[in-house]
Amino acid sequence: MKGPSVVIIGSGPSGFYTAESICKKINSDIDIIDRLPTPFGLIRGGVAPDHQTTKKINVKYTKTAKKDQIHFFGNIEIGKDISIEELRKMYDVVILATGSELDNKLEIKGTDLKGIHGSAEFVGWYNGHLDYVNLNPDLNTENVVVIGIGNVAIDIVRVLSKTPEEMAESDIPEYALNTINQSSIKNIYIVGRRGPIEAKFTNVELRELGNLKNCKPIIKTENLSDKIVGNFSDRDKRLIKKNLETLRNFSLIKENNREKKLNFIFFHKPVEIIGNNRVKSIKFEKVKLKDSQLEGTGEIVTIDCGLVITAIGYQPKNISGLEISNGIVKNTNGKIDTGFYAVGWIRRGPTGVIGTNKADGESVTELISKEFNNQTKNGRNSLIKIIKSKNLKVTSFEDWEKIDSYETMNTKGSMPRKKTLSIKEMLNICKI
């Protein structure tokens, strides 16, 4: 007996883990829709270009995508090309896996000045994400401030610090590599409101910064207390100890004529960005932790800079017909409504690592298997009809493989691929 017809909106990790989980337990046809012509979401457009090992998870997702019951439909934007309501009429089960694509905004004076970018757009720019290839950030500045102390902030400062030789095996687009290489950047500041104990970066990411060829990480060791105060699990405490040890070891690194400096600054809260047309400096208030709460000291510090990048979290795009608050869609353990579910960041917020999404897929699969016995709606056939009636230009997984092959064949040196940077060019490769 055929299981319920399923459509998953979003082809990132949460979408693929969910498809894989359903395949194992339910005999359903599963369609995966993405607004871009290419699959894999943040693996392609968000994971740092020099972290190619992380991107290899695509091999697993490709195996899932090539299963007989799964079909990929790229270049369809939900809410614009097809509505949620239309999908719910066509499919027994609709699963939202759209993630959190937009940056949280820094709510201080001066954020409307030129030279300020959120991490989603800046990371998208140096990753060749189709939304941000034309961002054109001005890197003609000696000083850059990155606000945030998580892995995304670490990725940004690392990519800005590396030499072209260090990026030789990455898939960074040539325009971004050249812009960074030709920039005037000498001092990079990574600034957090809280301290190294509360920082969200993982030790593997942090340790990489100690191996940079042309950049020395700098930290005031008096900020590195041995006392881990707070409600932390034993696992968290072990990670914090490793991070503190790594940060201390940075002070032992010899300068060796390195042209760039990476300055770690903790317990500084941004209060105002200064400039006329574009950013000239940013003011911070020194803060301290008291009973796990931040408390201002009244002491103001100003850092001159021509570029500010905020890495302070993400929020989802609004989709017509969805109730979103505090960065997540309203749901109960992944269920939005009968036959309507959510997985990944849109379900629980932008937290965790790639593998964290796996549990979401498994829990939603359990819900579906309890609530549906068989197929009652036409699913894929209805989708294909509406695609034809609206004359939509849609890519398949086979089309993605053509794009993938084109990118890997047209690369130079040891770079794994030369990314295609427009939808028009992608459709051209696929002859759509």
C-alpha cells in the first residue's frame, strides 16, 4: 500500500534527513522543493568555502536524492510561484524545512550606514550564494569588526585572514578571493558581549585560527578565568576548558612578520555605530556578568573601522499563511497542523550543528506514520500539472548533476569547483 504523498519545502540538511527518515519507514513518494536551482541549502551556500570536508555530507544527501521515490524540484519559490495552500491541497503531508535565511538585526543607532553587513549576506557573498553575488562589500579598510562569538563569526574572521595559498583548495569564487586578497585589512576584531566561557564556538573551529600563516590571534589573558561559573553540563565544561586552553596558547604564537592581527575582545556591548554616509567607528560599552546577567560599567571604548559584520543569529523569511514568532513557526513538537509539519531551524531556531537536524526528521516521521495510513492526494502528478500550467522553469536532480559536472570541469588548480553564479547560467547549462 502506498503511504501518504509527501512534499518537503527546502533541500538543506533538515530536508534531506527528513526525506531519508521517511524513506526508511514509510512507502511514500517524496518531493523536495527548493527556491534555488541547486540542492543542499547551507551546505552549498553557508558552510565556509575552506571547509570542504564538511561539505562532503552532500555525498550522503545525493544517495538519498537518487532513490526511486524521491524527486527534486528546484527553482520554485514557495509563496511566489506556488503557495503553501496549493501544496496542502495537492499533498497529504507538507513539511517545512526552509531554515532561517535572514540576519538578526543589531538594534543600535547607525546600522543604516554603508559598510555594515549581516553574516548571512557576507558569508553568502564569499560562498557564491545566488542572492548575494552582487553584494560588493567595500574591503578597502585596515580595520574590520565582527560582532559575535560563535562559529559563523570564527568562519568570517578566518576567511578574511587566510592567504590565497591557504584558500587554494576551497571553492571560494574568484571575485571574493581577489577582493579579500587585494583589501587593506590589517586588524580584525572579533567582539562579544559575553566572555570566553559563554562563547558558542567549537574548539575545532577555534584551533584553526592558531594555524593561520599571515595572521596572529591576540587576546588579553586576564580575560581567561579558570573558574567556570554557570549552569553548564559536564560536556559543556570540557569544551569550555579546551577553548580557554586554546585561547591561552594563542599568546605563545610568535608574530613572525604576520601582516594581520586578529583581536579577541570579550565583555563589550555595541552601543552605537558612528559615521556620516558610511561607518567610521563603533562604540562599545564594557560590561560584566553578575548573577549570569550582563551589567554595564559605563566605560565606553571606540574602535575605528570601515567594515562591520554582525554574526548574531538568524531569522526565517516570512511566508504567506505561516505564523512565525521569535524566529520559529508556531508548532508543537514539529506539528503545525494536520498534515503540516516543520523541521530544522524553522522549527526550533538556528541552533546546533548539521547533524542536529537528523532528530527532527525522525520525530516528524513518527508523527506521520501515526497520523497517516495511505495516500489520499495526488501529490507529484498535481505538482507537475501546476508547474506546466504556470510555465515554471524547474530543475531536477539530474539537472543539478549537470551543473555540478560543469562546475567541477571548469575549475582551476586544486579548487574543487568553479561555482555558477546566476540562475540564468544554470538554466542554460541544463538547457531549460
